[in-house]
Amino acid sequence: MIAILGTGKMGEALLSGLLRAGVQPDDIVATTRRPERARGLRESYGVRTLSNSEAAKAADTLILAVKPQDMATLLAEIAPYVPADRLVITAAAGITTGFVEQRLGVEVPVVRVMSNTPIRFDEAMSVISAGAHAGEEHLRRTEELLRPVGKVLRIPEAQQDAATALSGSGPAYFFYLVEAMVDAGILLGMPRAAALDMVTQSIVGAAVMLRDSGEHPVILREAVTSPGGTTIAAIAELERHSVRAAFLAAIEAARDRGRELASG
């Protein structure tokens, strides 16, 4: 039995992905704060909805998907019902395995996960790290849950805050870039719908090319950049506005904010 505690947007995306991967609705329970939200989950997915404590008792795998600022309260609520044979997966930004282990008070295996919103379309990037009491078996179980909804990568927990900033928030940077490029197309006289189609397909094609070619992004970018051509003129302008440096600073700021959320 799998319990998703805190079935908001990310929890629901994982729930729907598990069902698409073949997990039966009877093998999943969900928790949420609002009764109308619980009713919607039951109607949409056919899963049971329970209180946090009831879900902790019923399931052998607990996925903690509440917001970082709500994690301490959730752990205090479920701690009396989580024995050491449970697998606890924490999916909240900035929340360490040590934070969870300390508040549960038993030597429970904890695996930390950071995923992202393309999980809705089975294209997530999920990174996982083992806590003090989690072993190979627990990492494999976590991978089995996440692999149907995207790519899974194991990393040291010390790199999790960076992963949160890079891939957890990464889709937002991508959408921000698409928005800017579409606005540029409108500035140049292109209808909005046509500009969005062109930018979307260009970026999807580039992403698939990067993933499947095995080439370094510098090589792929240089292949488009002819001497004295239009692309190098655009690249030069991006460099003049320090776009690369802005991305470095932005992702570093996201990393720092994740740490603040966890400590606050």
C-alpha cells in the first residue's frame, strides 16, 4: 500500500502517474486538507482518502508531499504510527532526511526525492538520496515508483538543494524563456499563436536532439551558429546583456531560498 500525504499538485501528478504505470487504485491512499479536494480525488482516480494518521497506519510506503513549511506538523502527527519497517519518501523542497528521521524518532528508512512538474506527462526529472537508515532495497523501491513517470538519478544528499534549484524549478525557467521568445515574435510582427507554435516546436526539437544525439550543447549550438550570421548576432546580444550570468545567479538564488524554506 502506498500513501501520498499531502496530495496537492505534485502529489496528484505522482498519483496519476502511478495509476498510469499500472498501480491499482485499491493500492493507493491519499490525504488532503479539504473535504472537497478529497472528494475530487476519489471521483477522478478511484482511490481512498484518509486522515494522515490513518494513512500512516495503512501503508508500507509513505510519500510526504506537503509544503516544506508544513512538514514538521505532518511528522508530529504521524510519528506515533510509523514503525521502522516503513519506507518514507520525502518530496518537499529543502527537507533533509535527517529532519524527517529526527522527528519520526525511529530508525525508519527515509529517501529524499526532488521531482518536477513534467511528471504530469511522464517526463519528470527525479533525483533521489538515501537517508541514514535507507539501503539499496529502499532506493530501488523508490526508483520503481518514479521510473514510470520520467528519469530517475541518484545523487548525494548534499547536492539536493542544487538539484531543487536546477531541475525542480527548471521548468519555470524554460516557460519564462518561451514567454520571452513569443513576445519577441510578436514584436517582429508574428501572430501570437504562430509564434507560440514555432517556439514550442523549436524547443521540443532541440531538447530531443540534445537528449538523443549525445552531443554536448556547445557542439549543437555551434552547428547553428554560422560566421557572421543571424544566430551569432543574437548570441552576442545575449552575452552583452549577461544572460548567462543572470541564469547562474538565478539558480543560485533558488538554491539559497530552498535552504531558507527548510530552516524556517
